Amino acid sequence: EVLPGFEVDKRSEAAERYLARALGGKAIDTGRLLDQVMTILNDARFAPGFAPGSRAEVSSGGTIAIGGETRSISGKIDRLAVTDSHVLIVDYKTNRPAPKRQADVPQNHIAQLALYQSVLQPLYPDKKVEAALVYTEGPNVIHLDAASVKAALEALTAS
């Protein structure tokens, strides 16, 4: 959540300090965890979600018509990046084994991001709102195509 705000060469040291405090001296091998985190932060595939100005744990809420009824939607977006032309919603998942392609992504993961996207799009009418899932086991990023997000939202509204 906070490591993207650190200079690149300071992130690993900051992560180690955080884990030392958070674990309170418990004998846990943190090497694998640190490797996963640093791989995500240092990999160009994940860079848009950690670009300058991106934010972590963004509260989101609004209303959407589902099944002919207006429903309130609220949640926390793990990462939100807004550029001149795009908005990127990123949600972290820890599935094991992690899907490697969109066809293997659980439908409820796509539906969650479809709801977030439907709430955010009116706030950014001149921008393309896109969604991606970051599976920390791997790690792997899967950018969801618009057709799948639309289908997931339609499935929710039909039920």
C-alpha cells in the first residue's frame, strides 16, 4: 500500500522494516513474501497501478441498477490510477494456484471489478475506465477485456 511512495532503491529496506514491526519478532521466513512484493513493484507489467499519483485503498461507492432494482455498491479499490485518458482499477487476489489467463479468472472476481467500474465511469465521463487483477501468487497481472466486464455486469443485472 505505501511502498510505491518510496524511492525505488528504498522500497526493499522499508518493506523489511515494516515486516519486522508487523511480525513482532515472530520467527517467520519473510524472504518469499518480500520477493513477491518486490517483483510486483519492480515489474513493468504492474507499473501503471503504481504510477505517480496512483492511490491505495480507495473507498468507492454509488448506486447501480441490478435486476431492475437500484442497489448500493461500496468497497475499497486496492489501487486506483488516473491518467489524462484512462482510469485503472486494480484488485489484488491471492488465489493458489493463480489463474494465468483471463479465461481462468473466477467470475466473481470479474463481477467485483465490473461493479467498481460501473460506479466509477460516471465520475470520469471523458476517460476509459479499465480493470486489472493482480494475482500475488506468481505474480501475474490480468487486464480484463471490456466484453468480459460487460458480460459480468449483465449477468448480475439479469439475476
